[in-house]
Amino acid sequence: MSIQLIEVYTPTFYIDDLNSSLSNFPIIYDWITNETDGNDTLLKIFVKSEDTEEVLNYLESISDKHHDFHVFLYPVQTYIPDLNEWRRTDNKEEEKKEKEFIRASRHELYTIVRTSSETRWSYIWFIILSAIVATVGIVKNSAATVIGAMVIAPLIGPFVASAFACVLGDYKLLFRSLLTSIYGLSIPLAIAATFGYFFPLPINSTEFLSRTNIIFIDILAALASGAAGAISFVKQLHGTLVGVMVSIALLPPTIVLGMFIGAFQWDEAINPLLLLLLNTSSIVMSAIVVFWVCGIQPVKWKEIEMANISKAYSLLFVSLIVVFLTIVILYVQRF
């Protein structure tokens, strides 16, 4: 059983009402500590990870009513004795009910996504290095080298963050995520264009040619990559393999597109451009669906209303882009 600790610093006069209200939530154990300064009191709460969001949503809903109300969340690595024996709430039906899909709380996910949407020097350097390695792998026709580049390419973060922002209706986060996503693709595009300008194109490389021909199974791969990326976030499974899936759909087409642009072969650049646009749209679309199905939403009704509008229009907009690109690809391949 995964346990988390919630610390609540609350005005002392409100502690009794708060403690009474929390008795309606699936809390394992809570207690009031001696860490007080006369005005504030510290309440510590043990809760199962799958129940964390429910408790945090309530605490968030009352945070605006009281000044000096602060909440902190910590993971609990181990606990002695067994916290199951401490359970305060005696709800047999709740204990029998098992959730089939347990995810991290919206508050934890927002922190992770916000970090992923930021452009940092580490992000820039990893993008540069992965672009160089991917370019070498495509030129040498080495699939292993291309996959190695995908391992170090941190492209999954900003694209999944964009989908998360669409579901929440957080336009500030969406704008920052989109900028980071564009920045993450413009660097390898520039590196590949520089190579294409000074060196001949690797027309004998299958790794190069495979990104100039679009097959519709690529759409399924991109949709699966976006869904896997979103699931890895909600489950907090920050594995390298999921990042590789997303990067494979994004980085190689960007490198091939950059090579064509550097060589001024504009007609040949159409297919890798369409493939890149189709993959990015498919990844974001499937990620929006996953976050939506997982029940990611704000707690305040005004924010919920805005989020519902945002995710509906975002999903519709991205879906229309995917359909439009599919039609364009069919037209291009036919003629």
C-alpha cells in the first residue's frame, strides 16, 4: 500500500472544525502535533495515495477562506507499525472497494508538468546532443544510434504538458509548454539544416528514406506514444522507454526535414513536414483523451467550467488537424 503524508498548517481557532470535516474522508490516521506558535497549528494526515487528491481538493477549496493556511505533501517510504491497523475511518464498503486505475493527484501532476514545460539549460543541452546523435545515426544508417538519441531526447515533457494544460484550461501553462515544444524541435531542425547545407543528403540510408514515406500505421504509433506518455505521467512512471516512444515519433522526422531544408529541396521536405505535424497532433490528441478519461480537472466550479470548455475545444481542434493532415497526405501520395 502506497502512503502519503499531508501536513496542514492552519489557524488554531479552525483546527477543531477542520479535524471534524476530515472525518468524512478516507484518512488512515491523523494527529495534531505540538508544533504551534500560538496562532497556527500543525495537523498531520496519513492517507493512501489513491485518496490523496480527494483530501487535497477539499483543503484547496477552503484555503481561500483562511489566511496562513498552508498544505504540504510528502511521500512516505516506510512506516512502522502497519498503518492499516491505525485506520481512523471505519467504512467497510470503502475498504472493499478497490480502484482499478490508481493515479497521482492532480496537484502532484501539475507540479511535474509545470517543471516539464520550462526551458532549462539541461533541456537545451540534451536536445542538442540528441539531435547530433540522431543526425549521425541517420547518416550512418544505424538504427541503434538513432534509438540511442531517442533515449536522451527530453521531448515527451512539453508535449504532454501541453495536453495537460488543455484539459485544465490553464492557458499560461499551455503557452509556456508550446513555446518549449517549439524550441525543442527548432534546435534539431537547425542542426540538421546546417548538416544538409554543407554535406550531401544520405539518400542511401533507410533511416533517412523511411521518414520520407508516410504510411498510416504511423498515426497509430503516434497515438499510442501520446497515450503512453500521458499514462506514464498520471502513474508517475518516468521510465526512459516511454520517452523513447515519443521521441521516435518526433525527432527523426525533424532531422530529415532539417536536412531537406538545408539542401533547399523544398518539394522533398513536404513529406517529413507532414509526418512531423501528424505525429505531434496525434500525440497531443491522445494525451488529452487520457487525461480527460482519468478525471483530471480543477476543484473550483469556475475553473471546472473553463476546463470543460478548454478540453472540448482543444480535442476538437487537434482532431480536425489530424483529419486535415490525413487528407493532405492522401492527396500528396496520390499525386
